[in-house]
Amino acid sequence: DAGVTQSPTHLIKTRGQQVTLRCSPKSGHDTVSWYQQALGQGPQFIFQYYEEEERQRGNFPDRFSGHQFPNYSSELNVNALLLGDSALYLCASSLAGSSSFGETQYFGPGTRLLVL
Amino acid sequence: KQEVTQIPAALSVPEGENLVLNCSFTDSAIYNLQWFRQDPGKGLTSLLLIQSSQREQTSGRLNASLDKSSGRSTLYIAASQPGDSATYLCAVRRGNDMRFGAGTRLTVKP
């Protein structure tokens, strides 16, 4: 049973460029959440996708956008990269519909983005 | 706004010692609280999930407690081992997002 997978593992970009990160959820999961983790900090919620729609969004600018495909995989796009966007980007998957949001989110290994 | 704080930020103990990691949160209206382990440069591994209606959860040498009224959770690690060295993060969930603490970096010395 494949867990959550993310690609690429590492990425180097320059300021102003655009980047796309990809995530495949755990088998059987239909909900994908994205997090940004700066060095030495806890992950911060970017947004969550369910049924190909953005269901909830954290406090991130519109430069951060996403997409979910019919097979439940997801992409995170960041435009006009800033130095401060350098971080580990984590994807987590879960199964919607569980009562009281009690289900566990399963995290992928992350994509390390460095903006120069 | 939910704030999650973890104390201490770093902890170093000799092998075999029992230890407690602390997590506090400001808004008690949570659905659940989860403890994760993160190895350097890696993703998160879920250790224990405590529902809002529960008081504690146990898995092997790990025991996590939850006191919603005081906004506190503790992770107890018994008989620590060098392989337990990692960063431990707590996260509270309300709605579709999770709020994380900054973590406690644990080092267990042989």
C-alpha cells in the first residue's frame, strides 16, 4: 500500500520564478492538504482540496494556488517566488467524511524548495 | 486565533531515562490533538491521536494525555533510546486545518 508520495524531493529556483509541486495521496484517500514548514518551525497550513475544490485556506497570499485532479492527486503552484518561500512543503492526505474530523492525516516526505 | 506552544524547544537526556514533552494551546474548542515525530529533513510520522472526548492514548513506550480545559497535552516517553532522537511536534485540529507547535528537538545519548 503506497503512502503519500511527493515530487520532486528537492528544487532550486530563483526569485520571481514559478514552481509546481506534486502530491499523490495514500491509496483510498480523497482529501489533500498542503503545509509549509520553514526551518526550525512547525508546519503551517496552506490549503486543503476535496472533490477538486479548495475547501479551506490558511493565511497565504494568492501567489499560492493549487489544483486537485479526478484521481485525487494534487499540485501546489507558487508564483513570483520570494526568498522567504524557501521551506519544506508537506502534503498530507486523509479520508473525508470521517466523523468529527477525527481521522489521521498521513504526511508525505516533503519537497525541499530553495529560492535564491 | 489558535496558538500552539511546545516546551522545551530542545531536550537532551541519557539513554534509559523517562521524559515528558509539553504542548499547550490557547483555544480549547478542538476536534483532536496529534503528536508527530519528524526526523531531520523528513516528513511527519503520526505517533498518537487523541480525540477531544478522550483523556489519553498509549502506544508502546509512548503515552499522550489531553486536558482540554487547561489547554495542555503531554507526551510521555518511557525508557528512552537513541533511536527516539528526533523532533516531536504536537498539532491541534479544528475544522479542516491543523495548527502545529514549533516542536521539541529530542536527543537521547547512548
